[in-house]
Amino acid sequence: MSNPSAVDTRLDSRAITFENPTGARGAGGAARAGRKGAPSRRLEPGEHVVLADLDGPGTIGHVWMTFPPAPPEVMRALVLEVFYDGAELPSISVPCLDFFGLPHGRPVAFTSALTSAQEARGFNSYIPMPFREHVRVEVTNGAARAIEFYFQLDMTLSKAVPDDVGMLHASFRRENPTTMARDFVIADGFRGPGRFIGCAVGVRVVDDGFWYGEGELKVYRDGDRELPTICGTGLEDYVGTAWGMGPHHTPYAGAPLEVPQSPLSTMPHMVGFYRWHVPDPIMFTDDLKVTIQQIGMALFVTGQEAELDAFRATHPEAGAGWHENPRPGVLAIGLHERVDDYCATAFVACLEPQPVERLDLAVALADIERIPSEEPLPMEPFFS
């Protein structure tokens, strides 16, 4: 399937939409004589709908969704869950926007190798979702108002799914706020063999300081306990950039979302970044844990002696700690532990389907309302 010129007639190509909810052969577009009779469905507050309920083997190769622009607490309240092989508990349980790499309920335009948000309105995932016996895909509108919802699942049925192909799992975690000097956990509890595909992480910057992103990403695999096998050098370094992090996107890493705190602030109000481990796979045989530290950097100038003392009293040193009087006019500069609001969606392929912790929607929606300086999304007034 990675070779566009390959012709494999063993694959049976299908598509699931509201126009053809079973994906049956020759059954697409039957509503209203095939003249765009049922492209979408209105989801009432609290309504739950099964998008697909299919026997395998097969692979969902593309997920597309759209829903009208709305405030963050409305857009993030649409929840995606996926169940494999008749399981009662989901292996994917995340907000829909976070599944496409967009935390905080704030869509922005970006393109990556695995997900995209075209014009910040068309949400796409190309992460393969194979299933052996059965798959059920569900969406729930957890918002307090109705949503007009569109979707399409593009897939192939096949004779078998290879034994070395893992089922896609996605889990959502949030700590609001994090705990001082305790690393935020992005992924944990997955049973191998498997592969860490990557993550989409959101940060709401709530602590003081000059820069929030000095923390290292760490990957503990197959028995690692005190120290990880993989240890990065800083948050923006993990995303592939350096010396700070502004809005950008590339095939395998990027930070497309930045919400300014105020015109005068040195730190943003919110950021969202993603990292896909495609050419640099992270495999595990038994167990996996992925964390990221909350470490920042602060700078104080001459005359801020009282402010420096107060800051050091509440923010333990990290790394090399403080450098005093490094150059004229600078009183001190240093690394320190800090506390912020972190969320993450982890994407993991596991050979054996397994449950993830179900999304706590109240946790996902807390403290994500727009700040006064934020503008509504384009086209939002038209739909409101």
C-alpha cells in the first residue's frame, strides 16, 4: 500500500459514511436518489452514534471528519472511541480533535505525515488502523449544544492482517496542573510487543518564568526503571527545532498551535505540538512508558534581587541550577522545576488489542475557554 503503482486485487476497497454506513458493495449514495442525500448528521447534546461496525480482516487507512467551528469547549467535547474484536472497553478513547493532533479544542491549519487539518476545518488521519476480527467506531457529542457532523472512513478488507501488524491504540492523559519535579506521563500501561508511533501534546502555561520548555522527553522500555533507554535534550529539541519554539509544521514533528498570552508576555498561553516516530521507530517487547519533564528557564536583571529570592524559594533548581552575574546587567539565569497544565494523546500500535483508560471529558474540558485576546474561528459566526 506504500507503493502507489502497486495493484493488489486481493484488497477489497470500501468507504463508510452516513451515505453507506455498512460500506456494502454498490450501496453508496442511496439516499434521495444519490443526489447528496445524507452527507452528515446532526448530533444532539449527549448523543452517541456508531460510525462503523465491521467484520474483518481489514484496515482503515484514512479517517476524515469535519464539524463546524465553535468555541474550544464545544469542539473538544466530540469524543472518538474504537473497539476491537468485540471488546467491551475501547482501545482508542480521545477527543476527536486530539486524535488529529490538535489539543486544547483549538483547530489550526497544519500538515504532517500522519495527520492534517486542512484550512483548520478538514481533519485527516492516515495512521493505519488494522483489525483482525471486528472493529466498532463510535462518536459521542459531549457538548451542551448540537453539532453537525460529517465523516468518512476509507478502508480495505483483506484475507488476513499479518501477524506482525499492530492495532492502533490512542489514550488521553492530562495533569492540570502537573506536580513539581514529577515528570508528566505521556504513555504508560501498554503491553508489548508494540511500537510507540508518537504523540500530540498540549501545554497550558500557568507558571512564572522566562521559558517553559527545558524538560527532556524520556522513553522507558522493556524493564527500564530508574533511567530510560532514550533521553532527549529539551522540549523544543524533541519537536525538531531549537532555541525556543514558534508555530511551524513538518512531516514528522511540529508545533502548529500557539495562543499568545498577551502582547507583552514572553510566554504563550497555550501551545500544541506533535512528534511522529516513523523513520525513527520506537519498538518495545514487553512494556513502555514515555514521560516529559516540566523544567523551565528564568532570567533576572540587576535590581530584581527580591524577585529572584522569592522565585528560588518556590522553584527548586534543575540541571546546573543558577548562574549568578553571568554578564553585565544580568543578576542570574538558571534552570528550575515548574508546574504547568499538560495533556497528551499517545499513539501506540500493539499486536494484541488492549483497553485504554476511558476519556474523562470533564478533565479534558477544564480551563480551555478562550481568553479575552482570542478571536473566534473564521466562519464561526456563520454557524453560531
